[in-house]
Amino acid sequence: MSFQSYTAKLIDKKTVKPDIYILTFALPPGQRVDFVAGQYLIMHVPQKNGEFARRLYSMANSPDTDTIELVVKRVEGGVATKYVDAMKVGDEMAFQAPAGVFTMKDGGRDIIMLATNTGIVPFRSMILDEVHKGPLTRDIHLYWGMRRFSELYYFDEFEELAQKEPRFHRSRAHSPHLAPVHAIWAV
């Protein structure tokens, strides 16, 4: 598989949870990453020796957008954590894309998606892409597990989508021994 090399500018950085960033990047005018929902990019993380470490991040946006959205989980001692912590709006990131084959196949069968934590990212891209194509023609069932309800950073977006799209169903699960049970997103 051949990758294209890109440089994109950070245009938004949100800390949505103490250990989760949502980063939005813009490519130079006229450039776009041609990818299939569910694919990832290979971020080049500068190292002290002048080399680059490579870290893989699924793209959270739909392929029809002009920006790239990434969800990055902070990992103590992680190679990319210091790099992302230090990033400011206007900084540039080098990466290669597209990569990966975790994509949705066309067909009439209903879709079941199971995710935990940042594993929601490729599914979000797939869901947004399906919705962008027009009214859903098959049911999508999203099951998202987290330790605590408060960790559901795309909660409002999925709630709004469920109100607009009767064929989109979302359920959440969390570890009851770590957090109180909330009566939301019932199956």
C-alpha cells in the first residue's frame, strides 16, 4: 500500500476529558486526504535525535470534510503524549495517509458496532459517512463502553443523531462498580 505524505496545521485543540484530546487539523488549500471511513493516518512524532516515531490514529471525521479530526488519549510516558501536550493552534503535524482496511462494506445488512474508549473513533467516521450519503437505509446499532458515564465525549452528538435518524440506535455501557448507573441510552 502506498501512502501520501501531508503536512496539516492544528486549528483546534480541545481537552474533552483529562486524558482525551480532540485535535482538528486543516490541510493547505486545495489538498484533501482521500480516505475511506474507518481508515487511519500515521503521525510523525519528532524525536530528539532528529528521527520520527510513528503513531497510528484513526480519523474521526467523515471523508467528505476538509479537515482531519483525531482523538488522542494521553498515555503516561507515551511517545506521542509530550508532543500532543505541547501542540498549540497553528503548529504543524506531518503524517502519511490513508492506511488500514477497517472499513464498512456496502450491503443491506444491519450494522452492529462495539467500541470502548477511543475505539469509538473509526465508528464515528463510518456513522458520519453513512449519514452524509443520505437517510440511513439500514439500522446501525452502536454499543460504546466506558468506565464512567462522564467519559462519553461524543454523547451529545450521538444523542442528536439518534433524534434525527430513526435507524441509528446507540447504547452505552459502563463498569457499574466504578461509577453510578445512569438511566440513559437504554437498549
